[in-house]
Amino acid sequence: MDNSKRYERLLERYNNGDLDRRSFLGLIGAAGLAYGVATPFAKHALAATEQVRFDGWGGVVSEAFRKYAFDPYTKKTGIKVVDGTFGSGDEYISRIKASQPGEYNIAHLSGVFDYARYNNLGLTSVLNEKNIPNLEFVIPKLTDVFRKVTDGTLSCVPYDYGTTGIAYNRKHISDEEAKEKGAKLLIDKELKGKLGAWGDWRTRIWYASLQTGQDPNDAKDMDAVWTAIRTNRDLLLKYWSSGAELMSLLAEEEIYATEAWSGRVYALQEQGHDIGYMDPPNGFGWQECLFVIKGSPMEACEELLNFMLAPATSIAVAEGQNYPPALDPKKVDLGKKIPKLPAFDPTGTLDGLTFANPTYWNGHEQEWSKEFGRIQKGY
Amino acid sequence: MTIETREARQPWILLSPSLVAITLLLVIPLLFIVVYSFWLRTATGADQVGFFLDNWTEALTDAFYRDILLYTLKIAAITTAVCALLGYPAAYFIARSKGNKALLLLLLMLPFWISYIIRTMSWINILGVSGAINSLLISLGIISEPIQMLYNQVTIVLGLVHFLLPFMILNIYVSLEGIDVTLEDAACSLGATRWQSFLEVTLPLSIAGLAAGGLLCFVLAAGTYITPVILGGPSDAMFANLVFEAIITQLDWPLGSALSLMLLVVLGALVLVYNHFLGMGQLMKGLGK
């Protein structure tokens, strides 16, 4: 709460008769003293921001950020950007939980689901959107879902989106067969020993919901879901745990089908592998965001976010990681490559994608992640 | 201060940096883990501070954890046995070789220069569907379709043996180096065959090294996390994977703490059994002290 609002509330209480004159003047005096003491230090603290820490997925994404956002930002502000990486969102949240406030500042996180988890742990901040003018280029639907979680405010800016669809080797599975079987391709007994799956409980439950004809955001028959997960498990060669492993399994033909991240499949296709990709009806759509963690130097972070959201940076990152940017194609010319990426929506409405409902998934996180962990290990 | 007092204090002064380091880096973090194991994870992922026995009750009574623990101990025991069987002849060969011992020891140390993860992943290029062995067999016309060799219990043991064999060989080698070779000659001169002299003289004298290597391999294998992730199949998880999952995936640090302490206690008990039968002094001998 800023000082003007605090004063207005005190005045309102005084006018309503909730505060006597002596208390009102006393509180005003105390507020003035606090402001007088705090302001010089606050200014000093802002001026003393020497660096901002950013954590992301590394690789080409980091290189694009460095070239198009971090270096120009440092040149303009004198604030250094320390660039770190993490292997998974789960690993990162553990690091944040163990850290001191302000130690980590901005992270390239997955989806609304993680945003809600951070909010539940009291790790969200409140962005001053006036300091991020490039936010106007972002698809409104992507920001709206975040606002719903944090009562209308934002602790992040949306950055890119994609899908977790089904990848298949065209040498062994035709496009027609894949389309006909849809999500059930991943429980096809003929593919025993030639299937892969991401060892992520959310994705497993999402696809098991599709395989059992249920709404992935509101499955009613969880017994059927667990049975489908067991069926899938018994047909698998391996649960993969990273994008690199996914690509290796598909490229080396260890597996013929798996669910996969759209950008990774596009990268394989660019390398010449004959891998097909499809999003079955109600396939898993997701978005990534640049999240500002509580305790960070806000103005410095907001300015950096603005650099990162600039169309040139967003497009370079999108082309590097093969996921469409969060920029509205009706407001920004996205070039030639991005419209060809899987999951890209030229309308900017994203109506064709189904995103995870954070309330539903977070509400079951503790129970389902544990249950899946057991089933994964043969139970 | 008398000379006796000064002499009595001297070892403690010399030991103090190590004691401080052990206290700060091992004992205190371990105490934190003990305290954590009695807390609870709430539905939002935050921890509820207090004294709850729920995690310990779950860890000790749930058959799921017991089964994975037994599976882990089984894999560790198989790995240790394979390491001993492969490591003893190699160590014997190095210990008895003349002239090129330094080169052989250097070759033994060579794998340590490469990351354990890279070494583990190298098996994918050897055993994979389009790996070296399948490619060779197909090109020789022995098979027409690649054989599926990866992602099972055998490849986990293979990866662990690859990682741990040098530890076993080094321990046995050090032990064999300390044995006077003329003892074998003496046994032979008294009518024993080479095999008998090995069984009756060399093997009993080198048992300390074998046991030290075995203990080391077993403990390291039982605590492994990355090998089952890279080389294991869908259901091949070891106990350390459960700890990782509880702490990282489920953000359940209290349960993860209880599980990690459970593994620590089991492996600690194993060390106590070792100490009971062989004594820690034997371990020092095995390590060449």
C-alpha cells in the first residue's frame, strides 16, 4: 500500500468517527516520520541495485536473451544481469524455497499452474504495469489467466506458449493412424516397448483423462484415469525426464510415439527426422511467463521485463526455442518462421488451445503427484 | 601450562579445523534434516512447523517404501558382487605386474577424469537401438532387427559397475600390495598348488581390501540417483529417487527428510555390522593405512 492510500484510509476512518483527532494526528505524524526516514534509504536502495538475477532454461534461449535484452539493458541502466539456469520448474521452486528474499529475481516459468503454486507460497510480487509498456503487445487472454490468480494484479508477464501433443515416427505410424487413434495411440498394445512418456504427473493425468473420454480439467472417474496410466506404463520403454532425452529417444528410434513438447518436435523436424506431431482434441496447451519473485528490486525488474518483451527480443527467443511468443499477431509482425511453428495461433485468441485450470490441478497436487509416483514405480 | 597439558591439547588443536568443518557441514545440516522430518507439508506446499510423527509412520509402515528399499539393497548387493568378481582379477594383475604398474594404475584412474553422467550416458551409444553393438551385429548380418538392450535392471547394474569398479580395484590392489609375495612361494614350496596358495594365503590376507571395496561400492550404489534415471526402465526406481521426488517434485521436504534419514540409518547399520565382524581397523588396512 502506498502512502497516499494509507493517508486516505486514515482520513476516512477519522471522518467516520472511528479515530479521534489525537490518534489521527499521531498516526499522520508517525507516517510522516516513517516516510522521512525511509525515503532516503529507499532511494539509496534503488540506486544501489547493481544486478538482477534471471533464471531460465539455458541454451539458445539464454543466448537470445543475452544479445537482445540483457546487454542493451545493462548498457542503458548499468545494472548487470546474472544469468542462471534450472532443469525443471519443480527443482527451481525448491531452490526458491531455500533462498533468502531477493536472492532470485526473475524466472522463465511454466504455465499458470506454477504461477499459482508460487502465489500459494506467498512468493508473488505486484508489477507496476506502467513501467512495462511492451505489455500492450501481449495476447490479452494470456495475461487474464494470471490476473485471476492474483486478484487482478500481475507478478509476471506472459512470454510464450506451446502444446504437449503426440509425436510419432512416420516410418512406423502414419498420419492417418495417429489422427484416428488420437490420445489412445499412447495405450496401443501393438506399440509395446516402443512408447515413451514424460514422467510428469500432470501430463500423465491429462492424457489418461483424454484416453478415458474425460475432461482433462475435470475428470470424474479417477480410478479409470489411474488404470489408463498403468496401462500406458506397462507399454513403455521409458519415462523421459528432459527435452534432450525426448529428442534422443525419438531421433534414435528407441521409441515410435510419445507425448512431446511442440517446440522440441519442430527442432527434430528441422534436423530432418520424419517425426509427425498432432494435438488431439483437448490437447495440453500451456504458456510460459517471466515471473518476478517477491523481494526483488521491482523497478529494475520491470525495466528488464520491458526489454525482454520487446518484439525483437521475443521473436528472436521464439525462433530459437521454437515456441510462439506471447505477442498478439494482430499487433506485431512476427516474421516468417513463427507462423509455421506448431501450436501457433494466427488469430491471437488461443481459442483452439486448452490450458490447465490452476484451481483444479493445484487442489489435487499433493494427492495426485504422490499417487502417480507410486504407479510410475510399478504399483 | 605444563608440557603434558600442552601435549594433550595439541591433537585437538590440530583437529579443530576438521571438527569445525564436520560440525558446520555435516552435523548441523543433519540436525536440520532430523528436525524437518517431524514437520508436515501443507496442501499449498508450505511447511507446518511442529512435532508430527506422520512422515515417520508413513515411511516405516508403508510397503511401497519398504519394497523400494529392498529393491535398492538388492541392486547394490548385485553391483557389489559383480564389482568384486571383476575387480579382484584386475587388482591381482596390477599388483603382480612388473614394470608397467604405474601405467595400469593411470588407466584405472582415467575414467575419473570424465563426468559420471557422461560415462553413464555413453551406454546409450553402445547399447541403444542404433548404438555400436546393434549396428555391428546388423552390419555383420547376425541380426536383422536391433535388439532392445537398454532401460532395464541389467543396464542399471552395468552403469553402476562401470562407475564403481575402479573403487573396488583400488581397494583390493592396495591390500594385495601389502602382502609379501614370498608367502605364496613359501606355500608352493611346502606343496601347495598356485590355486591353493592363492586360496589359503593371498585371499585371506587381502580380504580386508575386498571388504573395504565392497562396503564402499555397496554404500555408493545404494545411494545412487542418476543411474536409474538414465539407464532404468519405467519402474526401475531406487530409494534416492524417492527422496528426490518427495523433495523436488512433491515439495514435501519433511517426508523427503524422513526418507533420507531412513536410508542413512539402514546404511549406517550396515557399517555397524561390518564393524562388528571385521572392525573399522580392517577398513583402514584396506585403505592402505
